[in-house]
Amino acid sequence: MNTYTVVAYVLPAGAHHVEALNANDATDAAIRIREKLLLSQPDFEVVAVIRGQAWFELVDASAVALAPYCSPVG
């Protein structure tokens, strides 16, 4: 298993979801998160899957338009 970071758009929430997890491959990672969130395939649009842990940096929200973010379900 490898670590993958999945970036997806969750249609019911109208926001992005970003989560890292261990999976067999990139597709498995996306499916695991979709199932964890109890979403159907059309409600979970994969934007990107990154091999490894992705580290994100903050940007100045007053200088750019930020898309909504849907925090991970605990």
C-alpha cells in the first residue's frame, strides 16, 4: 500500500474535500474516500490524486478567489 492524497469536489456540499490515506492504488484511494463519505459516484468528482502526502500552503484570500472547502469527516 502507498499513501495517496485525494482532491475531490463533493457536489452535495458544493465544496472540495482533500484527504490522504493508504490504498492499493489511486483509484482505490478515491473509492475508499467516496465510500467513507457515503457518496454516490456522481456526487464525488475526483479533481486529482497525488501519490504521497500533499502539503498545502495558505494564500491571501483577499488577493485570490478561493473555492469552498469541505473538511474531512472525523
